[in-house]
Amino acid sequence: MHHSINIDRLSFAYPDGHTALQDVSLHIQPCEKVALVGPNGAGKSTLILHLNGILRGKGEVCVCGLEVKEPNLGKIRAMVGLVFQSPEDQLFSPTVYDDVAFGPLYQGLSPQEVQQRVDQALEAVHMSAYADRVSHHLSLGEKKRIAIATVLSMQPEVLVLDEPTAGLDPGARRSLINLLRELPLTMLVSTHDMLLVNELFPRMVIMDEGRIVADGETTVLMNDKELLEAHGLEKPV
Amino acid sequence: MHIHFLDPFKAIDSPIHELDPRVKLVLSLAFILTTAIIPHGAWPVYIFLLAIIFSIVILSRLGFIFVLKRSALALPFVLAAFPVIFTIQGDPLASFNIGNWQLIISLQGVERLLSITLKSWISIQTAIVLASSTRFPDLLMAMRAIHIPRLLVAIFGLMWRYLFVMADEALRLLRARLARSGDTGLSDKKSGGSLAWRAHVTGGMAGSLFLRALERSDRIYNAMISRGYDGDVRTLPQPPLGSSQWAALIGGLGLLFILLVLSIIL
Amino acid sequence: MFYSPLPMHIPDGFLSVIVSILLWIVSIGVIGYSLRRVNQDLNERQVPLMGVLAAAIFAGQMLNFSVTGGTSGHLMGAAIATILLGPWAGVLVLTCVVSIQALIFQDGGLLALGANIFNMGVVGVAVSYFTYTSMQKILGKSQWGIFASGFAAAWLSIFIASLCAALELAISGTSPANIAIPAMGGIHALIGIGEGLITVGALAFLYASRKDLLDKTSTKTVKGNLVWGVGLVIAFALAIISPLASSHPDGLEWVAEQKGFLDIAQGPLYNIIPDYVMPGISNEAVATIIAGIIGTLIVFGVALGVAFSRRRSTT
């Protein structure tokens, strides 16, 4: 049985010489929900961009048993649903429908299948009534849900989210957390929202300065006050 | 903070709104082309054209005042056409003496100016009704249907999506400038700086806008390829035109053809 | 309304059918070629980059600064787009901006859109590119070289584009050439200064924050012989046609007659050549053209002078 995400000794430096990842190894089981925390600039977003080959560093990255390299990229991008931090960048089509249909269209599905996928994805995020809406006029919470629908329509095996709750008001945040709980997928979520981590993720990974500094059960790590403080984190009250 | 006023579309329930966007786009373009082809001074045909566009404005329920206000956009150009009343030779209507100059207003000149103004007014009303009764995403579909290059339509679509986002950013920059444009209130201290300085500040704002746009285009690119984008523009197939829509298309084009023939006979 | 356009977008009704259609054909050709070229260079990056930058130029047109007496300076953006992206991408970005302005805001007509794309997207970009690269060759890539070239490119792009618009109006018989050319040219010679100043401001910002963007321009675009050629042809065509059109309208009619157009032209349907006369105007028109040329030379001269003196003092 393969791991959903297999990262071995991954290192990456940006063209300007700045080292963003150093010897990162991470293994995630199917249907495991893992939180990725750490201060700004720790390398969380850089790591996420490696999961579908947008960035490629030294080391090995396998997703659902496939190595992330040129001939596999199409399949991998369909299997890894990557939701970026700003829904303004994720929703680039004129209407909600077009955006949710984008992934399935590029998977080469028939028009009927695309329609079906769009309906299912919007249903899953409870936004079926929004298909014909124009993205610009939605609230941030609505945009975040649609952003998740845009990758769900590709029926991915792994969902990777960058800062899903950032900027949301309490109500929108609560309904997003409920939504994430419902989704039966392998999940890697980068976040600063420690309450969310506590509530939803049994396992958490702490990154700092391009390295994984801790990886374990959330209940254990959350009580290691020194560890949290050393990496700019705080246990939620 | 959202810019809504940029979007001219008005969601109203009207027969014009319900017309298929493809039919609407083709008929609008054909109507504007017909208006352009009809010769200057063909008054009876102009009356027909005006009657048609007025009925369309009324049918669209956009409000005559709304359309009238927006159509004022073409007014400055009437000024550019104004001198033709003097420069076209013909039967003199009136003449003025300004110093040694004699300006003669000719009948043909006035006819030309009136024709240009009317043609322009009819055309701009058509464009206003098209834009205000059709959602832009539907207009994009219509553009693909009349075989405007898919790549260009895709760029239009993306541009439209980010028009509002970038306009919001521009507005934030303007507000930030305003918030810091203090005035000392002392009469001997001139506020606002020199013209070159103001232009320089505005230029800096434009520069930062472009820089943000470039960075944003990178992030959008990442989001697009994450969902399998490969440079090829793919879209869902368009639904076929219904029989009533075909009827509207053929009827509309037929009417315009009759008007063209009329303008030749008259 | 924050949005106030340049008085350069010709509405429908002001251009003759022939002029509109001819310029549509030219614009379509240039757009088609640009799409191919940009697709080769950028491939799947093309759509997001062009789309977002076109939106940014559009939004940039909302940024204005007060000049005097309620008038304000703002941006067309041909020069800055060309400098940042190169001529082909510049054509596409300006095409998008001008098209959206016509389609959504009725700023410029739909039948006249081909002409407006031609004026701003094709001529504006070609003039910007031609001016910027040739001045860069002379001045080098010093800071002041970039600013001076940017200013000249911006000013000229506005000025020449407005002359094109005036010529099209004149050929269409909508506005007498002897009035349209000096009026449009005069207004836009002033507007061009605003465009130039904003462009320099934007370049200064980018020079300070992302110098690499400005360095790429030339490497991205070379092989631009065609653009140089187009720039030259436009310059010559304007130099020859403007005086011809304003002082000898009969000259155009004569050309039409020789080509056998006149039979069609005199039919009831078509009205290509207007029959107006302009007594004693030829001098005035020639004077305008000369004034335009002198203005251009002065701008060039001052820009070059500033750039050279700065260059000397920095090295």
C-alpha cells in the first residue's frame, strides 16, 4: 500500500540563492489529515508547491505512488487538489461555473461528465445555487468555498490547502471548518490557525527555516510549550 | 470595498435580456454596420433606424434616461465634426463675417453634421443596450461563436475577471494618497507640490500597480497549471440556437437588409 | 465616475465604412501575428500575463493627477506596456484594453474599434517601441537613459496616435483635415506630457524595485526589424499623408479616380471621399505639421540633453 504523500530528503533553493527547503522528509497515509504549521517564511508554501511539480527541488517527491516528474505531471495535478491562499488568484474565470469546470475540462472529460463533476463539487461545498454567479461579487468565505470546489471537481485523492481560514470572520470560519471535516480526503493544510489544528488535525508538522523541526500527534506537540515558543507558535487557550 | 459601478450589466427581466447573446451580438454589429453604410442625408431611413433603436431601448426596460446619459459619451466628437457645416460647399444657408473672414454655412454641411450625429447616437445606443442587457461571460461565449480567436477571448475573460480586482487596488492607492495629502492650512505654504511631483507620485502608483499585476499573474499561472492548464484554450461546447432565436436572427437581419435596399431606392 | 478616458476613442458614426473596414483588416492582421509571436514566447503563461496586465493598464487609467483648471493627466499605457512586455505583447494588451473599453463602456465604437485598436494598439505600440529602442541604443541603459527614452516614447505614442485618429476622421469626411489635425494634435501634445510624466514615474518605481523587469525588455523583443519597418512606414505615411490630406483633399480623390474607385465611391451607398474645399488652408496645414515635427524634435532634444548630462555627471 502506497503512502498518499512521500517526500524524501527534499531541498530547494530559489534562483536568487535563498534556501527555502532543507532535507525535508514527510510521509502521509491515505485519508490522514495533517496540519503544517510554522512561522512566516518557514517554507510551508514552498513545500506545498512541490507537491504538484510547480517547483522542483533536489530529493524525491511521490504522490499517490507516482513520482513528481515531467511525464506524470498531468495525472499528479489531477490527483493533488491545491488550493492557494488567495481565492482571488484561484478563481480566475468569469463565472463560478467556468472556474469549477476548468479542472475537469483539462482532464479531457466529456461535457456531460464535466457538468456532473461541477454539480457534485458545488454540492459538496454547499454552493449549488452559485453556479452562474460572478466571482467578484462573492464574499471571502464564499470565494474560499468555491476555491475548494474548483479542485474537488477534479476528484483529487489529496487536498492541499494554504491558509484556508485566514481573513475569515468567525461564522465563515466555522462553516469552512465543518466543510473540511466532512471531506473524506487525505489532507495537508498549512495554517497559522492553532485552534483549527487542535480541532481538526490529529497530526501536526512544525516547520521552521526550511526544515521540519517536529512531527507528531497534535495533543502531544500542543503541550510542548518550549517547542511551540521556539518556533513562534502558541497553544490556543 | 468593491467596484460595482464598472459593470454596466443590469439584471432586468426583459425580452432583450432573454435574447441569446450570440444573436444579440450579431444583430448589434449588423445594425451598427447598416447605420454606417446608409448614406448621409437619407432622412426617411434614419427615422426607421431611430424607431427601431428606441423600441429596443424601451423593450429592454433599461430606462430611456439611463441610455441617454450614457450616450453622451460620444458628444465631444460631435465638436470635431462641427466645422463641416462651413467647409462643405453647397447652397448657402447663412454667412458670418469675422474680420476679413467670411464663414458660409451650407445646407449640405448641416446635413452632414446632423447625419453624423444621428448615426453616432443610434450606434452608441445599440452598444449600450448590448452591454447593459448581456452578462459579459455570455458576451465572451458569443465572441467565441463568431470565431474571434479563442486565445484572445480567453485573455478578454481573464482581463474582465481582474478588471475589478485591479480597479479596487487602484482605488486603494488613490485613497492612500488622499489620506496622506495633508494641507497645513497656512496660506504661505502651498500644498500639493509641483505638477511634476504630482505626476511622479501618480506614476509611482501606476508602477506599483503593474508590479502587483505581474506578481499576481504568476500566482494565477500557478493556480491554472495546478488544474491542468497547458496553454490550449478549452471550453465547453455551446448549446444550439433554438428555433425562436433563429427566427429573431433571420428576422432582424432581413429587416436591416430591407432598410439598406430602401436607402438605395430613396 | 473615476474613469475618464482620453478623447481619442472614436465613436461609431464618425468614420466611413471603407476606413473602418480597412483598419479592421490591418488590426486583425497585426493581432493575429502578435498572438502567434507571444504564444511562442510565453506559451501557457500568455493568457494570465496578458489578461492581468491589460486589467492593470485599464485600472492605471483611473489614476490621475490634477494639472490645472479641473483638467487632469492620465494614462493610455501603450508606452509602459511596450517597455515592460515588448511590442507583440504590447499590441495584445492594448487591444484588450481598447476592446473592453468599447464593449463594456461604449468608449469608442464597435465598428470603429478596428481603427481605435489601430491607433492605440498598433501605432501607439509601434511608435513607443521604435522610439524607446532607438533612444536606448543611443543613450545606453543608464537610469536617465531609460527615463528619457520612456518619456519620449510615451509622448510620441500619444501624439502620433492622435494624428492617426485625426487623419481617419478627415479621410472619412467627418472633420476637415485642416481643423482635425491641429486640434487633435494640439490637445494630445499636452495630454502626452501627462502620459510621459506618469510613464517616467512608473519607470522610476520599477527601476528602484524591480530593475530586472526593465533589463529584459530588449532581450525579449529583438528581431524587431519588422517593427522598426512598421514604425518607419507609419512615420513616413503620416509625414506625407497629413499635409496632403489637409491641403489637397482633391489629391485623395485623384488617387481614388486613378484606382477606379470613384465609380463605386459615387454610388449612393458609399461615400468615401468628402467634397469639401479648404480655401487658403494649405499653409496652415503645413504649418501644423511643421509645428508637430518641431515639437517632436524639441522633446527628443530635451530628453537627449537631460539624459546625456546626467550620464556624464554619473560616470
